[in-house]
Amino acid sequence: YESRSFYYLEINARDFGVPPLNSSSLLEVNVLDANDNPPVFSTGVYFVNVSEAVVPVHPVLQLTATDRDRGSNAARVYSIVSGNGASAFRLNATSGWLEVTSTLDRELTAQYDLVVEASDLGTPALTATSVI
């Protein structure tokens, strides 16, 4: 499907009568997409510096993942898999925007290592992970 989504075929039929008769018809074949491509992040590791002075709901980074499939097989949802024990961050499932959700304190936590996931909506769902 990723290389060609349809084909046109000309079908010809001829008998061996006298006189021979023939007919032709054009057939359009539409190829349906299978969920055979996982999402792919634009990078495997994201590096971000965030000041502890930022206010909650401050956008930090927009994650980007692509999927070579089409339709729901290519639609992506984002989530934080691990590293957000203090719930300091929120990841918008549809836009991929990572936001600060609470006041950060560098003296308490100097670094966060978040594992994030992009999952497509195909069946079965295919996923990719990245680290922030």
C-alpha cells in the first residue's frame, strides 16, 4: 500500500467461435492498508533544559513521530511510560506537546529521564519509544 494504493487492470475475453467474439472490461483494484509500519520518532533521545522558574502548563517540547501507514493505522497517540513519578510533566496524547504540570525544584530533582511512547491506532497497535 505504501508504494501503490490502486491498480487498473484491463480484462479481455475471446471465444473460439466462428466468428470469434470478444469483450473487455476495466477493473480497478484498491489496495487496503495493513498496519505494517510502526511509528518512528524524529530522534531516539531528546535533550531539554527547563528552568525551575517556569510556571505550570508551560510547554517544553513537541514530540514528533511519523508512520508510513494510512488512516487509523497512521494516527498516533503519545504517552509517558516511565520517569514521571512526581507527575511533574504531562504529555498531550494527540499533539505530542510535553508540558510542566507543577513547580520544579532543582534541589529536590536535578534531572528527569522520561521514557515516552508513540502508539498507532492500528490492530494490533504498533509502538515506538524515545527518551527525554
